[in-house]
Amino acid sequence: MGRERERTTCCVVGGGPAGMVLGLLLARAGVEVTVLEKHGDFLRDFRGDTVHPSTLRLLDDLGLADRFEALPQRHVHSVQLPIGRGGELFTVGDIGSLPGKYNYVAMVPQWDLLDLLADEANREPSFRLRMNTEVTSFLMECGRVTGVRYRDRAGGSTGELRATLTVACDGRGSLARALPELGLREFPCPMDVWWFRLPRRASDPQGLVGNAGERFLTAMIDRGDYWQCAVLIPKGADAKYRAEGLDRFLTSFEEATPWMRPGTGTADRDTRPRSWDEVKLLDVRMDRLRRWHRPGLLCIGDAAHAMSPVFGIGINLAVEDAVAAARHLAGPLRAGTVGLGDVRAVQRRRWPTAAATQRLQRIAHARVIEPLLQGRSQAVGGEPLRLAEVLTKAPWLKRAPAYFLAYGAGRERPPAASVRRSG
């Protein structure tokens, strides 16, 4: 196997939403950037597909709104959670009440979004995207990260890519998380998630549909001709539930979904899961690095803060991290003056939003999700129920949680050099 040695200004590890947005913004700002993605394509199912207003407005700023709107998608204008006795659904975020053009969440397969970003970034002469390239370790010199070692998963060759700055955008399995000085802090999660598909009929509801069953919660994502189904089960219950049989689960699932009753239910559809092999398990984790950086290295997105699937905003937080990183780092990278203070500024900007979001998710875990998953629906009331009722009765209050879901603590703006407005 041959070993190549190359150099770039910014090495981005991971071609997910954060990595591709950061690569595009930096390249447009004149920074030489190389994105390394270990897979050969973006076609991986059961990923988050929610594109929130913050990301929609970014795409507009970048002149990509028209191309994005041409992608197959569904729009969701509110977020509901089952709260109270019987799991009644309450609107906890009325995004449709927000002013402006983008007052909805677009449900779009993540691979379509990534293909769009990659196609646009590849038009920039300073951008390179290398697929099938798996980072195996960091290059270190005098306590500083100076690049990465990688392996070509298609050809088997190895190489080194030296960089002024390396940005870890490779998710909760990032190599950076093994660095003890970054200090990983973990939070308990009461649930895991099953993913599977069900065919969708024209008479079915549209958008994002949630329901509460017997010791499980469901979120069904409308993909047009099929449902991408997420089922929240108690943490560690996967083996026990599978041992009880697939038919038993599907029957319970149908009972919790009123429009899937006998005559129109899963048994009458063309396809349904035939074995547990078609039901994929996601081990849910929530954690956060105390430090997102060290000399020569910055972590953003799930590499810095793995989020719970509650509220479905992990992708959009990662994208906002990338926008903030590009704004703080484009100039110093272009000038060759980037230092520890520049990467520290990114964490100072983004840490409050990540921490506040995880705090809200932990409250939802403890007061809503865990009681329902443990069969204690009568315990779900009190403060969450009163808060939901207040929001329902006072529509103007819906804008506060809606704005947070849409934009986080505040909207991040890309570098001026990266902006090319739509239309």
C-alpha cells in the first residue's frame, strides 16, 4: 500500500451536514478546504431529515433556496408532544406562528440535502471532497494537531493530510472524543430508538405524526410513498421487546395509531417489516465535550455535543455550529493567522445554545418520555401539563419555544464572502 503526503489549509473530517456546510462556506470565502468522508455516498437511511427555518434561511442566503425547494419534501408547522393522562398531544412549538417566509420545518431526506451541498461546493476551485476516505488518527507535533492519517476504503492505500486546522465533524463516534483533555461529559437517556419503514397511502396524515403506545412513543416521518418510523423504547429494552415477537409489537403499534386500524392497518398494506432485521436500533446518547478544541483542532456538531432526538434539532444545531465556525475562522485561515483564540471563540459562541438545548431535552426525558415509557402515564402531568395548557390558551406565548426550535438562542450568519442570495 502506498502512502501519500498532502497539505490543505483546513481539513474537515466528516461529510455530514456540519462538514459540508463548513466546507462550502470556507471555500466560498477563499479558504483551501478538504472534506474527508469515509463512505462512498450519502445514501444512508434512518438519519434525521428535519431542516429547520435557520437552515432554510441559510440556504436562501447561499442562493440555494430554489434548488432546495425543488427537492421532494413535506412541511411541518408545529411540534407536538404527548403530555398528560392518556398521552394527549399538545403543541409545544407553533412554528407556523412565526413571521417570515420560513415558518415551517422541511422534511427532506438527508442525502438529498448533502448531494445539493456537495454539488455546489464542488464548483469552488479551493474545495475538495474525498469520499471513501476514513480518518484513522491525528498527526501530532509538539502538542498540536497538524492534520490526519487516512485510509482509502476503496483502494486500500493510506496517506497523510497536513492542515493548518482540522475540524472534527464526524459525529458522536469522532476520534477527537478519545482525547482526554477535551473532557467528555455524559448525561443519562431513558430511551433507545427503533427505525423501520411502512408504506404510506394517500389517505394517511401528512407531515410528522406522533403517537403514544404501551411503553413506547412513535414519530412517523412522511417520505411521500412511505413512512420512516421512529419508535422510542425504554433504554436497554431492545432484546426483551424483540423476544416478545414482531407481530405483538406491530399490533401494539397499530393500536396506538388510530388511522392504522383493522381494514386500513399495517396488515393490509403492501409491505411491512417481515423480520426484526428490518428494524434497526439506535443507541441514544446525550453528551457534550467540556472543551471543543485544542491547538490545531476544533470539534463541532455531534462531535462536540451529541443530542437526543427529542425536538429533532440536532442537524440544525450542527449546521449553525458550522456557520459560526466559518464566520470566526475564514479570515484567520485565509490570512494564515488562525490560533487557539479563534477556535475558542467558536465554542464561546455555540456552547450556550448546545447546553440550553440539552437541558430542555433532559427535562423532556425526565418529565414526559421516561414516565410514558415506564407505563406511568398518570405521572405525566403537573408542570409540563400546566405549561402546555398555558401555551395552548395563550397563542402569543407559542412563539418563544417556536423561535427556539427554529433558530436556537440566535441566528448565525455566514461570512459575507459566502453569501449569494437566491433570486
